[in-house]
Amino acid sequence: NQRIVKDGLPLTSFQIASSWSGSSSHLITSSGIVYLDSPASTSAITYKTQFSSYSNTGTIYMNGNTGDLSSITLMEIAG
């Protein structure tokens, strides 16, 4: 259960692959998605990603102990 959210409302959901680490945790080595949004607005917009466990009962850790490796890139395309 992963999704991109714009101003608090879900835009799209996507699946990521994980590998079982031999315990109760899974390791996700990388994840990526490309999404085209056409907001037609001159106001500030907030985008974010959200992640949850498959059953919504587990704990999700992003980046583990490796530091800040996550990023989101937004590009404005003049029309």
C-alpha cells in the first residue's frame, strides 16, 4: 500500500517489491514511480508519499540506518 498524495488527497497507488529478510521484516531495495499531474493551479501544492504494510499491522521503516536517501523530484512544464 504505497501512494502519492497531493494536498492530502490520494493521486495514485503503486506496488513495490520486497524481499523477506528471514525474520518478520522485509527489505525493499529500491522503489520508483513516474506520475504526470496536471494541477492547473497557480497556488502552492504539497506532494508526499505514503507507505503502509500489506496488512496494515506491521511497522514501516524508510531508509533504515543508511541516512536520508529518499527523494521526490517535481518538474514544472510550461504549457
